[in-house]
Amino acid sequence: MVKYADGPTMEVEVEVGVSAAVIWPLISDIDMPARFSEEFQGAEWIDGAGPAIGSRFRGRNRRPVVGEWTTECTVVDYEPERTFGWVVGDVDNVLASWRFDLEQDGERTRLRMSARMGPGPSGITAAIEARPDREDDIIDRRLGEWRSNMTATVEGIKASVESA
């Protein structure tokens, strides 16, 4: 049985026929996933910052069941042409962690997008508290939504850079 307290994760990846240098500008653009995701609607840097460890941005999201909401995120991993990662919520009370990784292999690059729930309470916490007997189903459904949007994002990036 999957428990929220265990920090459920999701990971998707694709092999892309271009170098990491070509992919990097897309994955380090915080607004880019909005081009492909049904849930993520866009983001902007707070105080005009840009991608660097400690920089913060505000993301906008929408789900039919929940409506619209915003989150504040902090960049926690930043290594050009390799890794771009951020946490949602306070860095001391993380609601979710998100990350892109690039692995160069000759002229090809493995693009990986991963995410982890918690450990802090997030949007599904109330649903789990209301139906603790359905926690596994609630988490499984949410991970399925993540998988769908994450797959659309990495496949969208692949199509964008390979067709350019």
C-alpha cells in the first residue's frame, strides 16, 4: 500500500536526438511545461530573479476537480546542461519536489523528469484525511495525473528540439 508519508514518486524519461546544450534552455525555462501540461498553467520569477539555486518563482495550476491555485517554489538544484530542480512550498516544509535531469550520451541525451510528493501536506492531504481507507487509490490517481502531464512535457520537449 502506498502511503503519502513514504514520499511517493513518479519518473518519466525519453531519449532525445540532440545534445544537452540544445535541451537545457527549455528545461530551465520555468514557464515551458505550460506548453504541454494540462495542469500547469505557467510561472514567473519572483522579484525578477532567474534560474539559480535559491531563486523563487510562482506557479499557476488548474485541475477540473480542484480549480485554480498558485504555489511558491524554490530552485534547489541547478547545474547547467545537467540538472534543474525545485521544491514547492517552504524549503523546510516541502509539499513536492520536481526535477529535470539530462544525461549526454554522444549526440543523444536522456531527458528525465521526476517528482516526489511531500513530506509536507499538499492538496491531496485533505482527501486522504477524509478517506484514509482510500489513501492508496487517491495517491495512485494523483501519480497517474502526474505521469500523464510529465510524459506530455518530456515528449513535447523532444518533439520541439528534434524538429527544430
